[in-house]
Amino acid sequence: MAEALLYGIVVILIVLNIVLLMLYYSAKSNPYYVVYDEETKSALKRRVTSLKEDLESELVDFDVEEWEKTLEESIEEEVMNL
């Protein structure tokens, strides 16, 4: 009786391993893609466009020389504090 139970468990584990191996190779060959409905797509596009416009307006106002000066001052303060 114990041998039959052990044989059954081994068969079940082998079948489970085969199924998991098939699922692994299936997932590996077909990567997961997210599919959005049209409303979600348009909302995401609007959000990205809005963020892009905000970033572009920030970059227009960004002064590299002032940023470098502030950074140098900050570094000098840190060095003095050491």
C-alpha cells in the first residue's frame, strides 16, 4: 500500500513538473503585454503630453550657469563643513 502511495506521489510530481516547465517556456517565448482600453490609452496619452509640456516649459526657464553656480556653492559649503 505504501509503495502504491509513493508511486502515485512520484507520478503526480512528475506531471506537475512537466506542466510547470511547459508554462515556463510558454511565458518565456511570449512575453506579457498589457492591453489598455481606448479610454485608458487616451488618458495616458493626455497625461504624458501634459508632463512633456510641463518639462519643456521648465527647461526653457532653466539656467545652466545659475545651476552650476549654486552647485559649486553647495559643494564648497560641504567641503568647509568637513
